[in-house]
Amino acid sequence: MRLAHQRENGMTLVESVSHSIIRAIKDGQWPIGGRIPSIRQLARDWEISPFSVAEAYDRLVAQGYLHARAGSGFFVAGGGKPAPAAPAVELSALPVDDHWLLQQVFEHDDDALLVGCGWLPPDWRDANAQQRALRALARQPNRGLGYGDPRGLAILRSLLAEKLAEKGIPAGARQIVLSQGASRALDMVAGTFLQPGDCVLVDDPGYCNLLSSLRHRGLRLLGVPWGPQGPQLAPLQTLLEAHRPKAFFTNPWLHNPTGASYSPSCAHQVVKLAEQYQMLLIEDDVSADFCEPRSPTLAALDGLRQTIYIGSFSKSVAPGLRVGYLAADDDKLAALLRYKMMSGLTSAELNERLVAEIVQQGGYRRQLERLGKQLAAAQQRAQRQLRQLGWRLFAEPDNGLFLLAQPPEPCDPRQLAETARKQGILLAPGHLFRPYSADSAWLRFNVAYAHAPRLWQFLAECRPVGDSMQAEQAAKE
């Protein structure tokens, strides 16, 4: 049957051809198993380029609408019905164990409330900026598809050098290496400078993915207990004196999971101790974009002598692009670069180009300011509602994603998380953030997701004996 074609508004020619063919298949005009016109024949019939028809046919083969037979042409495959997908993982069927936030949370269903996750909601990000950047890259054919520079995209490293200079960190573009997210950067440090059996210090509580990764490498983890102003200095010095650890992995600013930050005096003391005990200091500053621009960093205080500085665009731009970076002195950076190339070659230049396009757009800084204001408001709202339900706050952050809170007695965090997941609510109990999963009375909240009434209703209903009027008010807000 000969079909007519009319260009669809808002579509490219190839998209319009593909759409017409799909409609013909679904309407039964081109039956399943039937041979369809050749590329040249359809191009003549529709008075379009054979190249456009060929590209449309290739797309439809990839999508399962058509299949090609060598020497015979193209045939309707089966209405484009995809192969049966693996059954979706039910949130309520997942155990709240060490893998909860490392893998299973990424397999959530769309209706789940991700209060325990570690990223911003998709609708908080600047979709227009991302689309503009994608269109700009599309106008640069074959750019970013090779292996790229071992250090990472030069223009992005130059932009980062300017950003770090504003924080007082003495790192030029050649002292920066791009990585596949901050998690990969942390793993690069461990793989470059540490051996199984080495003793390392970590925040307690700390970043769950890092703790699991370091344990997997056979390292001995010693937790440095945290308070509302950073690591407690007396236990830190005791651990240094007794164990002489090789490194301290720490997240000083808008800390994951507590939301707290180092006080200025704490930062100075930690840098001083690292120098005194010749300990490598790894500063994980993934939330830097939400801190005050002039906030002190360990790397600035130390001048990158004992410190390796790690950052990421996952929190502020998009987590799926997986673009992070490290800054270090020349000797450490050379070793890190060798490890990067041996363990995975170059990082994804296409993703790095996309981030560079977004960062160079005029509205990027304004978007960061908007995100900062949204997070500050979300922090205040979540803190207020938790207090009304009788929860204890570990710290009272002014900004950032995270808030650590302790439920009123006799609530148990693990049991509470088990109950919540059966109602499609992801909570993150504190044992997930402790070395070797030690017990914890706390839970981590992502304040960007802590606005849904059903969360507060759930917490109010699980609340032990107390003021019911306060519980009802918190659930309404």
C-alpha cells in the first residue's frame, strides 16, 4: 500500500518519516512480517532524500519496529513491541542493609518518596540550560567522541582553576584531573596511595559509598566521631598518636550525612595535625556550590601540601553526567594520573563538554544562587517539622542537602525504615553511614525531598505518646 507523508510540525525530517512509518504499522497499513518499500522507492514516493529514509529505517530497526534481511530489504518486525523488561523492583521488597543506598535506591519505582537519597529532585535542576548545552554540542559533530586528554577537558579544567582560585586553593589547570564523579575520585586516591591493611581515618558518621569502597580494598577504618562543628579533636589526636594512619578521608562542608560543617578553629587544627603526623588529608567537598564562596577549605589552609581536594558537578548540574575532579600538588597529581589511565583510561569527554557548556552559560551562577535559597528554605522547613514531632537534630545547617535527626524514644531507626519502605518511603537509617555498620540512633534526611505531606503524616503516626496536636500540625505543613 502506498502511503502519503506530511512533515510533522516541530520534528526533524527523519523524526517525521519515522513517525509516519510507526503510525502505518500501528494502523495495520504495513502488516507485521510484510516487506516495506526500499529506501530509494520511499524516497521517490515522498520526494525526500534517500539519506533521510535510510536514517529513519536504521532508527526503526534499532527500536524494534523493522528488521533488515541481507539482499531482501526491510520488513515489519512486530509493531515495535520491546522485549519484556525485567520486573520492577518493589521498594517494599528491599532489605534496609548496607546495599540500600549503594545500589538498590537507584532501582526505585517512580512513586517512591526518596527522602533518604543523596541528590536533588530532577525538577530543581535547570532543564533549559541542559537543553541549550545539548543543542550546542549537537552543532559540533564528532567532538568529544574520542579518548580525550588524560587529565580531562582542558577548558573545563581552566574553569575549575578559576573557581578554586576564588576559594584560595592554589591549583592551576594542570594540577586538576577530571574523574567519573567524586566517588571515582575518592577511589583513585585509595588505589594510588594505599595498600590493603593500611590504617585510614574516616568521618563517623560518613559517606556510605566511601566506607564500603575502602572496606572492599581491605583497608582498616578508624572512625573519627563528629560533633556539630566537625570532627572531635581529642579523639582525632588520640587515633593519630596510637595508629599513625596514612590518610584521613573527610567531608568538611555541609557534611554527608549530618549537614554540619567544620568550624574555622576545627579546620585549622585538622590541617595542623595532618602536617604534624605526615598524614594525607583527602577533602571531599562535593557540596561546595552551596557553601559561601569565600568559605575556608582545608586545601586553601594547607596550600595543597598534605591535602588532595575533591569536588563534583553531580549535586549542582546533574548526577547522571558523572563529572568530578581532583586537585593536588604536582607529585601527587602525576601518581593519580597514572592510576586513572591504568584503571580506566580517560574520563568521558562528551560529558565534560556538556558540563563546560552549562557552566559557561550566563545563568549558571544565578541558578546556583536559586538552588542555595531553595535548600536553605527546605532546611528550615524540615528542621521545624522534625522538632514539632519531638525529634532531636544533630546540627542545624543553614544550607545543603542533608539533615541528621534522632527519633523520640522508643523508636528504632532500622525498624522505622523497614516500616517506611512498605509504604513507598525511603528513609536512611544511621547505621548505613558508620564504619562497619555500627548501631546508630539517627536517620539522614534529604531536605529537598522532605516536603511531601505523606512523609510527615507517616512520621506523626509512628510517633510514640506525645502531643497529638503538634503531630497533626507537622503533618499539615
